[in-house]
Amino acid sequence: MHEAIRHVKTADGDMPVEVFTPTQTGACPGIIFFMDIFGFRDELRDMCRRYAAAGYAVFLPGLFYRQGNPCFQPTSQPGDGAPAEASALNEALTTEMTAEDTANLIQQVAKLTEVLVPAFGTVGYCMGGRHAMASAARNKGDVRAAASLHGGRLINATPHSMEKLIDDMEAELFFGFAKDDPTCPPDHQSIIEQALAVSSTPGRIEYFDAAHGWTFPERYCFDKPAAERAWTCVLDLFGRRLQQRANAGAVQRMPPVEAV
């Protein structure tokens, strides 16, 4: 596996991106990993490595780069809130910002890795869920699959509220909802379920009998059976939607055979 730290140029500055690839050359599909409110840390890097080990080029952008890309210690007890600074950064970060950041990342991918990336998927955890989905909508020609795991504030008072975005998607969608999630309560989950049911956009929802944040191995709320189920669901989605296109991209980029 190859790992590197690169930067994407945006209108607001240089966004750090940690890159994880199963190889240094060749072609493989890409996954853009949208972080949670606590930011860069080894826990996220290990999750990115797991995606890379499954055959993907993984890009972990520092979404808080406009404020210097701070990171925070995750809460360790039920009921603990996020630090005030992290919450303020979450409030200030709009999906319009991250959708544009994603467009820049995709446009500059050749500067981030020598691996050819013919198709992308997005996956977001907690705060990252809504950004993964909005970025898929904004970059529909490149993003073929999008997943949100215990995503927060998916329903909100913006044009990018999820029930408004779903019909504008071309990616196949997966929503993994947590039980009794204050960041995405049952009425919000129901709105998304109804919007997906009447939309031509492909996608599905799975309800997990687990707490918000259940996918993070180092968090108090980690639920290993539910986390493994989530990995299965997301890797199945990416395998169906991205691997075939990546293989086609590799064939198209093969040099022509010269006549003898």
C-alpha cells in the first residue's frame, strides 16, 4: 500500500488530502472519504486503509482547511458533546463548500496520485454523510455511488436538504441509519425513505440497531457486528458501481499494439 499527503488548490486555499492506494500505478476506482466532526486522526486513516486494501484509491480531504485543519479528541462517554470549536466549524462548513472542494479534487486527481481513477464513490460518516451526498449530486458525472453512515443533519433548511437532492442524483445511494439518532431522528429518516421510494434514483436504506457513531472502532459507541455489516453494504455498493467502470477505464488507457 502507498500513502501520501497531497494538497488540492481551491479558491479558499490549499486543502490537504491524505491519499491511500493499493498500488502506485495502474487503474483503480476512487473513494472520497468525508470525515466526521473530529477531523483527521489515525482511526480514520485505518478505515481508509481498509478501503484501499479492498482495491480503491482513497482520498481523505481535510474539510476544515479554511481554519487550518484542526482536529479534536473524540468524545469518550455517552452524552458528551463535541468541543465548541468543532461544533462551530461544523456549522460554518456548507455542503456548497465541500461540493466545490470535491470538484477541485476530482479535477486535480492526476496531481494527487499516479493511479488512474476513472470513477469515484463518496462515503461520509456523521457530519460527513451530508457532504458525501451533496458532493455526489454536484459531481454527478464522476461520482457513481454515495454512502452515508449515521449521517447528521441530512434534513435541513437549505437547498441541499436530502429530500431535495435525491431526485438530482445519478449515483446509486446507500443510507445507514442509527437507532435513536438525535442528529437524524426518525422523522428525518422517514422523509428520506419517502423521497427515495418515489424517486428514479437507485438506492436503499438499512436501519441499524446501534448508536450514532457505531462504525468507529475506537469510540465508546462502536458496535462490531453492525460495523461489519456496514462495511459489507458499502463495499458491495462500490464494487457494483465502480469496479466495472474502473476496469473499462484501464482497458481504454492501454497502449495500442503496434503492427509487426
